Amino acid sequence: MSFLHDLFVWFNDPLNWQGENGIVHRLIEHLVLVGSAMAISLVIAVPLGVLLGRSRRKGSIAVNVANIGRAIPSFAVIALGVIWLGIGFRPALIAMVLLAVPPIFTLTFTAIREVDSATIDSARGMGMTEATLLRRVQLPIARPLMLNGIRLSSAAVIATATLAALVGWGGLGRFIIDGFSTRDFVEVFAGVVLVAALVLISEATFALLARLTVSPGLTDRGPSRRERRLRRSGVEGAAAA
Amino acid sequence: MVLPGSILAQVDQPLIRWPWIGDHLALIGAALLQHLMLTFIAVGIGFALSMVMAVIAIRFHVSYAPINAVTGVMYAIPSLALFILLTPITGLTTLTAEIALISYTLQILFRSIVAGIDGVPAPVVESARGMGFTPSKRFLRIELPLALPVIISGLRIATVTTVGLVPIAGLLGRDQGGLGQLIFDGLNRFFNTPLLLGAVLTVALAVTLDLTLVGLQRVLTPWTRRGAAAA
Amino acid sequence: MIRLEHVSKTFPGTSAPAVGDLSLEVDEGEIAVFIGPSGCGKSTTLRMINRLIDPTSGTITVGGRDVMDVKPHGLRLGIGYVIQQVGLFPHRTIAQNIATVPELIGWPKARTAEQVSRLMEMVGLDTELARRYPSELSGGQQQRVGVARALAADPPVLLMDEPFGAVDPIVRARLQDELIDLQRRLCKTIVFVTHDIDEAIRLADRMAVLNVGGVVEQYGTPVDVLAQPANPFVEEFLGSERGLKRLSLIDVRGTKLDPGPVVGSDTTMDVARQVMQASATDWVAVVDDGHLRGWVEASYLQGPDRVGDVEVRPFLVTLRPDSSLREALDTLVASPTRVAVVLDEHDRYQGVLDVGRIGGELE
């Protein structure tokens, strides 16, 4: 209980909010890193995913490359980035972009590719140009899965951006690192709370975005998990009863 | 160990000093071995725990949501913080590193085991039941093998993630974190050679273990290979 | 309306052409059905008409215009297209789906809305469904939306690629009836692809029987094709019940009826027996002032009474002039009199049909 109390005190201390080491400044640093990484990743991954998803044959190689990309450890990338670019913002940015691109690319690619071919055939048959087809049929149908990829990337980048504190960039990771070096675990935990809050805000934002922009016709009206399980075990109609 | 925010980039030095590597082979070997041990123990224990939780979740459906939520929260804590937050309790020890690493594997492994078993086609389960398999035999001889491809793909992600997280445990002390020892040494001294070596070996280890597991899956589930060839 | 001249299509990477050298014409306002085994190129041919596939050689004209002279999407805007999997847009409501082409060609909103509700009514969809999404509809309902969507901008030509192939037989029969009914009112030029011979016979004004490689084995009205298959391939494709299938296409109206053994209620038994013997039957029909009362068995025609005094049994099933000979056959085999009775629109007795007369029609 006293730990929670200390945490409360920490957050209530105006000194912890101001200045170069304050929450506001560290939060802005964190958001700059996350925002730049996400913006760059979107510019790279979305067009690439759409382009390869639309071409019928190519693309599986790209997905395999993206999967290997998922295997590359962020911390090792940051370390390599330091050798190349020195410490600070840039190695962290590169690592965050490498972290964010694979989920966005893979899910965009999959989402575009999995649009029902009959839907596309009938859209073309009704006289849609390729641009109209993409804008009015493929992208709206792919949107929920694409948003999901961006959401996953965003959460991962927000949490992993704390590593930037190890190579001389600020951000919320500083509270964790600085707290550790002074054995001030209240400060460490405060850092965790701030990161978690940011992740939650990101999740909520994407949930809201999905609700606002995804057609209700695409939301899952399928049987619930429970019903599926019941059917699997052969208890037909039990869900209806 | 903590770097001030405004240090200049490293002074001119070669990308790699080969003599240093020659002089420190024993250290490098030990770091690599530690990295492997930390990874195997974490994934091994994580897998055992996840299997138990998956069996519980499949047997008692209500438990799925809470288990998923708890492992999800563990997975969501920034890795940097998880290592540090445990130190007041378990100290700057390997135990601290292992607990953190294990807790990262749980969500991935638990979900992939459940998804794999859930994805076994109902008719197969039905016919096994019809042939008189007991529930435990059915689980071991039918459901588990058929779920292997999904489970192994979960193992791949868990393993690769763990390999990537081990170096962060180097925060806990000079002799911790496997190849992370080299990376932190390099960062602290602005010395490229161990930094590069630690990072490259970590990436190489992740890719190697990933490919090993792909190979393992091909050996263990020959039926998926044949299916792919027919398609 | 649609004219294919020496059309061929060879897909890249294949040696044998999917469609070899196909020439065929579809007149304005008729339903032309392409039928044949899988791999006969019937879908390929259909998709060449709206340029979803471009022909390797040959000419296709729609309404006198060479399709290769028009931009593909412009061409398609003027041609309705319905496919088996329907291909509704899952993210758009039923009304939005139907409004697709009017929106693409820039109809005013009010006109589009009016057209949508008119079409939903026309294809038998409850207008309450307008705001639903495709996933909430049954297969039959989805296909109705597909047809409405294809008709939305009132195109003169409709291409239908096995549109009813994925629904169950009962719904399929209903959709076929509705299409016939719709066509009576709209008079579109329709090209319809199917592999179901009964569907082809039912819908076609003319049917083209295709063989592998897009070879037209025979092109003609269903009656002609059934009566005179051009070659053994067509004969085998039509199947063993060719005669029965033909009967379903011939109206009772076109057949000469037998007057049958007819007496009035006040006819004496003696006269009734003479009528019966003259027609070599064991029953007589009782008709008063042109209205059929029923029939009387031979064993009742005894004694001094008149026919109306004994038990007159009704005919359980009677036919109309627009009934098919197939129905006549079904009726007579189930009847104890071994004939099918035909009445006109005003229930006036016209005569009877027996097996001999129906058989005569097949010769």
C-alpha cells in the first residue's frame, strides 16, 4: 500500500512534471519517436502491402522477408544503429521502423489479397475502373485488418521505444533507467504506468477509429467462441436451446 | 552504465578490432552459451506452463479469458521495466532474468497451443471418439500432433522474441544477459567491436533458431509438407 | 443485339484454345442460354462479351458497337452482370449495393433512391432489407440483390454466369420463375450460362449447346434442340428423358383434343351406354351447358334412371390451355379414367387428352 502511496506522491509532485527530466518533456520525446517511426512505417508498409497484395502472383516472398524481419531483435538493431549513426534518436528510430513495418505490411498484404475474388470480379463486371475498385471496394473491405496491423505496431513501438533511453535518447524509458540507477523503484514504476497508459490510449484510439470507419457489414457476426466449441463437440442446437 | 543524453558520437575507430576478438574468445563463447541457456530455459519452462494452462483452458472454457488476460498483461509490460521491477524482490540475479523472460513467452505459447488444438477439424475428433479413444489418448495421439504446426509457429515467435530480450537482461550486471554483456560493454566504452559482435551474434542466433524450428516442424509434421506439395 | 464472329481465346501458357472459332448471334429481347460440360468455354465466352476477358481474335459487337472500340469499364457500365457467387460488397448495405452503377454513372440521389426501392420490389425483396448488410441475408435473397444490382441502371443487356448454381433446388426453381416473369416485363437481352439442362430448357428462347473448346454443337430453340439433336454429343448431353423434357415445353393449347364420351345430366342410361361403347371407355363425362360436373363409372349406368340421378364423381385435377403436355401426362396416369380433362379460362369443357394423343406430339 505504501508503494502505491509513494507512486501517488510521485505523480503529484509538480517537480516531476517540469523541466528536461519532467513527465511532459519525456512524454513529448517518446511521442516524437513513436510518431516518426509510425509515420515512416506507414509510408513504407501500406503502399507496398497494397501493391503486392493486388498483384496475383508475387508477394509471398515479401511476406517471408517480413516474417524474418519479425525475428530481428530491436535491441540488437539499436546497438548496430549506434555503430553506424552514433547514439541518440536515429538508431532508435531505425529500430522502431524495423519493428513496426512487418505487422503493417503483412496484414495490409493479407487484407488486400483476401478480398473475395467474386466481389472483385463483379465490381469489374459492373464497370469500376481499377482506381475506383481500390478506393471503393478493396480498401474499405481490407480496412479492419489493416487497422489491426497498425494497432499492433503502435503498441509494440510505444513499449519498445523505452529502449531508446539506453542509447542516449530520452522518452519515458528514462524514468525506468534513471529510477533503476538510483534504486528509485517508484520512479521505475511511474515510467511503466506512463508507458502502459500510452499503450491503452493507442489501443482505445484504434478501437474508436475502427468503430467509426469500418462498415458494420464487415464486423464479425459469426458464432461466438462458445457456440463454435459446442458445435465442435457435436452438441448441435445446444446454443439455440 | 547509463548514458548521458548528449554524448558525442564515438571517436574514430575501426569497425572491428580482430585482435580483441582473438583475445576474448573465451568470454564470447561464455556469453553465447549463457544466451542459449537463458533462452532454452525460458522457452522450456514457458512452454510447460503454457501447456498446463492450455489444457485447463480447453477443459474448463471459462478459464480461457482470465488466463489470456493475465498473460496478456505480462506481455504488455515493457521488457526494460520487467527486468528492473523484479530486482527489489529477486535481486540482480539470473532468476530475475528468467522470470522476466518466461513471463514474456506465456501469452504467445498459451494462445498458439489453444488455437492449434481448437483448429483440429471436428470430424477428426469425432471419428477418434467413435473409434473408442479415451479423452487423454485422444489428446496425446490425435489433437496434439495435428495442432503441432500452429504450436511450433508459436514456439518460433516465442524463441525469437526471447533471444532478442536476453541482451536487455545485461542491465542486471556485468555477467548477465548473454550476448548482451558484449553489447553493454560496447555501449559503455564506445567500443565498436564488442557492440557489433554482440548485436550481430544476437541476430544470427535468432535467425538460426528460427530456421531450426522450421526444420523441426517439417520433420515432425510430414503430412503438412505433402499437402503443400499437392496444392 | 449481341454478335460474336469467329471469336477465339487462347490463354497464355496453354496450347489448346479455350474457345476455338465461335460465331453466334443473340437477338434483342431474347434469353440465350449457353450450356455445356465444364471446360467448354461457356463462361469464357460470356466474359468476353463485357471484356473481363479480351478475345485473342474475332469480333464481338453489342448493339452494333465493336466492344474493342469502347473502354472496358465504360462498356461494362452498360451491361448488367450477375455471377454464381453473387459478389455483393460486404461493407455496403443492400440499398448501397443496388445503387452501385447509378452512383458510378452519376445519377441524382433522388432518382437512385427511387430506382433502388422499385427494383427491390420488382425482385421480391422486402424494402425493410434495404439497410441490412449482405451477411445478414440468405443465399436466395443475396442472389435477388445480385439481379437487382445488375438491373439498376436499366442496361439493355444482362450477362448471367450460373447465377442460380449455388442455391438449393427449391429456391432455384422460384428464382427461375421470377426471372421469366421479370423478363416478360423488361424484355432485356440476356445471355445466361448454366450446366443444368433443365434450367436451360426452362429459361431459354434459344440455347447453344457447347462442346470443349467452345464448339457450338447446336444453337436453336429448346423445342427444336430436343426434337432434333444435331448430333450424338447433343443427344447424350440432353440425357435420357429428352422426350419428357420436350413435353414440358408444349402447351395443351397446341394439341388437338379428343371430345371424349360426353353426356348431360338428363341423358338416359341407354344413350349414355351407347356413347360409352362408341368411345371404347368404361366411363362417361357429365357436362351441362358446357360446364363439367364430373364422371360416372360404367357399372352405375344401369336401370331406367337418367345419368344425373346416380353418383357423379369429380375430376380431381383439370388442365388449362397453357398447361404443358408434361402436366397432362402426370394428370392422366394418376386418374382412374386414364385421361386428362382440359377446361378453358372460363371453366368450360374443352375435351380430353389420352396417352396416345400425347405420344403423337412427340413424333
